[in-house]
Amino acid sequence: MNNLTFGRYAPFNTFVHKLDPRNKLLMMILLLVSIFLKVDSWSSTLILTAFLFLLLIAAMIMSRVSFLQLFKSLSMMWFLVIFLLLIYIFIPNPNYNPEHIAFYIGSYAVNYDAFYQSGYIIFRLIMMIMITMILTATTKPMDLTYAIEWYLSPLKIFKYPVAHILAMTLSIALRFIPTLLDETQRIMKAQSSRGVDFNKGGIFKRIGGLVALIIPLFVSAIGRSEELSNAMEARGYNPYAKRSRYRILKFSWRDLIAFISILAIFGGILTLKIYDANFIKIDFIYWIFGAKPLF
Amino acid sequence: MPIKINHLSYTYMKKTPNEVKALDDVSLEIPDKKITAIIGHTGSGKSTLIQTLNGLLTPTEGTVEVGDFVITNNPKKNKKIKELRKHISIVFQFPEYQLFDETVEKDVAFGPKNYGFKEEEALKKAHEALAKVGIDESFYKRSPFELSGGEKRRVAIAGIIAIDPDILILDEPTAGLDPHGSNIILNLISELNKSGKTIIIVTHDMNIVMNYSDHVIVLSDGKLAFEGVSSDLFNGDVSNYSIEIPKLFQFCKLLEEKGAKIEISKIRTIDDLFNQLKERK
């Protein structure tokens, strides 16, 4: 259950914390895109990825996101690793090359490429987790929804003023995640007192335990949402009215510095992608295992 | 099963910026087969204390001894926790939120079934427990969600009683109930105590403390502030604990000041006062 607290806002006062949430959201998207851009040759891609990885580690240290939390969330990924490996081993390899066979399972040839491909995917996923962790650990959920509302506000021009409604729905959903987690813990404790063991026992026993957790959770969540909507209406909430706001988002010099550097990185990678620049061509598999070049 | 707590500390969210020390070096004993009341203002560590008693929370420091079971700060050493929970059960605040099954009797039988009783035995235990809390047979096949608040609470308490623990912990069992509903539950508690169970009750209501408790523990900011009998507590200086002295106690105290020869430490209800006055006559 403690894994769910991953990426919770941590109230420090670092450079990254002080950035404008709108800016952070945009930078996150740019970084995510750069991670998933694949330059033509493997070696160049790997070097770019390693560069981004180092950058993210630097950002994590700078924003004081705990590495322990990262490792904790990664420990849930081992299942995905095995699954991806199996897929890459058993789907036909389009770049089949007899020189790249690592070993045989029976008479089935397993290529180095399978490990290569799945490793690359996992690596990119880890970087994705790092980016989102940096964002959510340094930004208050409310600020994030304001940022999303700001990005959606141009919809007004098209007579489609959903920005506020969406942002309100989102902020309520985010607001109630910790509440529901507390509620879950409370119900888990109550049912543990009645002899449910959520960590041990056979599959049927565990499912039985989950039912005893989920039904009370739903009952209270539905009851809570009705109470909340009544309370909002009682205070005269109107989604179409113009509202003032306590927190005002500001774009400062810090944002400018951060944005320009991220934009430069993104632009650089995009240029390499467009011009198919294979600035380095080393076949790592050849290097390490002495097999013939890949492409 | 007596409970002994040695130098118990508990810290929430340890090693994060949100660290909170809920219990700070608490040592106390809870007497066997008595009703013990735990009081203290919100955030004083009452709920944390009761959760460490049956191993729902692992102490940060110190130990909890319940009979032969010892809970230490090393989770790996705390085996047999489930066995312990069979002997010491908690009825949480607003226990009606733990109801989930289709019918009342099935829901109450859920606990005994988890502790290894067969379907029929569990149902038998459920019926006994329901009878104890005053829920009659016409309710057995109804859905727990269509009951009234007070009935739900009684069914939820029956769900714990059906496990037949030696020690029963109740966290504000009367919160949000009408006087009739809370009387039923308080009578039930004293009945259970008479049948040989140790009761620990967390409450803000000093009338309950005066009328029912044999032993009182006051917590303040995670530290033990008072341990003893209720009359000593009310006689002493209570200004720091946000405690409202019961009207009955104030009345007895006034009577004593006016010269009535009564033993305040033995008075718990109006009946006690009446009997003492009658004897004096």
C-alpha cells in the first residue's frame, strides 16, 4: 500500500519547486517526446538516451526527489521486464541475422536483439517514471490543475467553455486521492481486526479479503461524492460563472532559463532525428559479444 | 490477558518532511478483566496507541506485551500477529463503514470464518453475537446497508464480538448515536465486561468515564499524562487536558463540601449516590 504514495508532493524549496507549473508541464511533454524520438542508428540513440538519463538524474538531485521512492516504484516493474522479454524473444525478428543468435531454446534461436529491444523499452519507461515523479513531487496537485485549465482556456474561443469544468473535476479527483487512500487504510485495518490477511493466504482468500475492502470503499466514496456536490450547491457553486483565484501563476526568469535549456535539448534531438544524423556508428553488440554489425 | 506497554514510541511518516511523533515514550499497564478508558484531546495519540495493541502498527521504539505475545519494533519477529488479533480486537470509530456482505448474518459470520470456523459454526457464533447486541432474527437475512445508523453500528460491533476476543477495544463507540442507541451500546459493554472480557474504550464523554471505567489513562501530546481511577482524575487539576468534569461528580463534590458524608471514589452512577445516602440515613 505504501507504493501508492510514490510521487507525492514534497514541500521543499528548490529551483524546480519554484518554477511555474504551466512551464513544468510543457517541459515535461518536451522531455517525454525527446525520450521517445529514436534516431536512426542504435548507437546514436543509446548515446542520446544516456545523455537524457544523466540530465534527469541531475534534475532529480536538484529537486530533491528521493531515489528510494524511484527504486520502490521500479521494484514493481520486474513483471513487465519478464513480459517484454518473452514478447521480444517469441515474436519473429524482422532484422533476422544468423550472426546475432545468442543461444538456442530447443531448436528456437534467440537473438541478442530481443534483450536489446526490451532493455531499451524498459529504460525509456524508467525515464518516463522519473519525469513524472519530478513533476508531481515538485508541484502541488492544485497548481497542476490550474496549469491544465490554463492550457484548455483557448477552447472558450470555440464556444466550448469546458476548461473550468474539466479542471474542477480533475482537481476534485486529485484532492480525493489521499482521502480515499486514508479511507482504504482505515477499512483495511478494520477488516484486519476481523481476521482478514491482505498479504498472505491463497488466491480465493485474498479475493474474499479484497471484496471486504472494495465494497465499503465504494459505499463511502459514493456517499462522499453526494455530500460534496450538495455542499457545493449549498454554497452557490456555478460552473459557468467567472471566478477569481487565490494563487496566481507567474512566469519568472527561472522559468525562462529552464524552458530555453529544455527547448535547446529538444530541438537538438529533433534536428538529429530529422536529418537522420548518425553521428556515431558503433554496433554495441559487436563490441560486447563480437557478433557482426546489426544494421 | 494483561497488557503491558514499555517505553512505546510511534512516529508517522518517519524520515520525511511530514514526520509526526504520535506517541512518545509511553509506559503503562492495562488491568485484566476491567474497563479501561483512554482519554485525551484529538491528536493526543489515542488511536495510535490502540492500533499498536493488536499489531496494526509496528512500534517505532519499545514493546507491547499482551499476555504471552510480545510486539517489538522488528516486524520480522512479530509472527503470530493473526493469532494475537483473535484475542484482541478493535472496533474502530464508525465501524458501520466496514460492513460489506449481502446479509447481516453473513457479514457478522465473516470474522469467525476468517479465524478458521466452519460455515455453520460461524453462523452460530454470528447469531449469538447478534443476540447480544439486541438485533433480532427478523434482521438476519436483510442487507446491512438498509439498516438505520444505530442498527448498523450494532451489527458492526457484533461482527467483532462474534470473534469472541478476550480483549475488546472500542474507539468512540457512541460517536454520532442518539442517547437511546448509545445506552444500548454502553450496557452491552458493561455486560461483556461482566462476562469476563477486558474492555478498552476510547472516549471524549466524561460521563462514560465516570459511570463505566475502572481505570483511566489520559494522553496528552503523545505522552502519558495520568493513570489511575476516574475520581482521582476529576479531583486533580484537569485544566490542561480539556476535560469537562461530569455534573454528577460536581454535585457529589458540592454535597461533600456541605458536610454530607459520602465516599466519592465509590460513586459511579446516581444509583450509587442514592444507596450511599440511604445507608447514611
